[in-house]
Amino acid sequence: MNQSLKFYGRLAAIAVVGLASADAAFAAFTVSYEAAGVTSANTANLCAALGTGTCTIGVETFDARSAGTGGFSTDYGTSGVITGSYSATTEIRQADVYGGAGGSNYAVTFADTGYEVALSTSLPNGVNYFGYWLSALDTGNQVKFYSGANLLYTFMPADLIALVGGCPDASNPYCGKPGWSNGNLGQPYAFLNFFSTESFDRIVFLEDPTVGGYESDNHTVGYVTGRSGTVINDAPEPASLALVAVALAGMSMTRRRKG
């Protein structure tokens, strides 16, 4: 491992998952990230602890969705066990350098009100896992998890920088879109896993401040007891905010405006 990534590894150890920990008053969230270039969930690891045939997990790839803005419903391929209702402000775009895993469609918002995903399930323990490919991170990207009206957790741009490091950085494999030559090297791309001790039923993606768009793909939901990726569990330190500020400032200067 090069010295730059070692530094970010040490930074991750103190700046964990959830610098916005004040939001997590009702549930404890753990976040993990997959290896650079991975764009989908490792379902084998996520389901391993439950055993074959006992794990319910599904994915919305957006490939069957028409480009444009509008609401829709999905069962994530779970035969109706888990359903998600995407609000009318959800925008679907065809793959470009900013999003679209493997050349597929992806979801995006450019607004500070964003779009929401309302979840329902027949699973007795509810939904405790959500994963997605976060692409082209910018300083406005926020995702929030709710149970009813209660905000459980907010994942901020600084949180991802603390995990995978800042961009541009020629030695950081998370910089740039996988498979694209010189594909937006000023921003990180990573698949994230969110694990909660309490079930959640609503997720909101928003862009605040509105400096660009919040692109994501391969939304994966389920009830799991396994783990996947590099998991960070330490409590955040206030000093970590200062450590990531420089990386975020540099990243925001490279951010493009998109319409």
C-alpha cells in the first residue's frame, strides 16, 4: 500500500462513519466500503451468517427505467417481499462519466429537497441494510435514513473522504469512474454498505449545497446479519473534520456544474 493510502487508512480509523453522529439518536449505523472498482453489493458475504435460502436482499439497477424525472415503484427483485416507492423528483439518466455502473442507467438529484425512497416489507425484522454505488462525490451529497418521522442517520461527503481518501490523487484507486480513461479523476467513486441496529423505512438523497448532482446506482436493500467490505467502527473525533476539510475544499474546486 502506498504512503498516501496508508495516511487515509489512518484517517479513517479516527474519522469513521458518521461524522454527523448527532443524528443517530435512535439507531447505531455502521458503514463499510468495498474495494476500489466494485460497483455492486457482495451478497454472498452479506447473507453468509443467515445461511442459504434465509437471506432476503434485492437490488434496483435502474436499467429498466426510462431516462427522465418521475416516480416509480420496485420490489428490488424480491417478489414483493421488499418494495420501494421512489418519489416524483427522482431523475434517471443514461450512463456517463458521472454515473452508471457498467454502462447502465443511474439515479440522480440536483436539488436540496432531493428525492426519497419509501420502503415497506413483510419481513418480521424490517429492513436493516442498504447499499449503493456512490459516484462522482461532491460537497453537496447527503443521504439520510429515517424510521417514520425520526431521522436516524446522515452520511455526509466528509464521511466518504475519511474512508477512501480525497481526489484528485494519482495513487488513490477510488478517484475516477472505473473503466473510464481519465474518468473524472477529481472525485471519488465507491460502493457503500449501511448497517443499522434498527429497521428504517425511508431514505432521502439530496444535494445541499447544490454544487452539482448526487449520482448513485445499484440500490440494494434487505435484512442481513453478515458484513461486507472494510468496516469502520470507531467513534468520530472532532479533529477529523479539520483533517478532511482540505480534501473537500480541493474536491469542490474540481466539481463541474451539470444540467
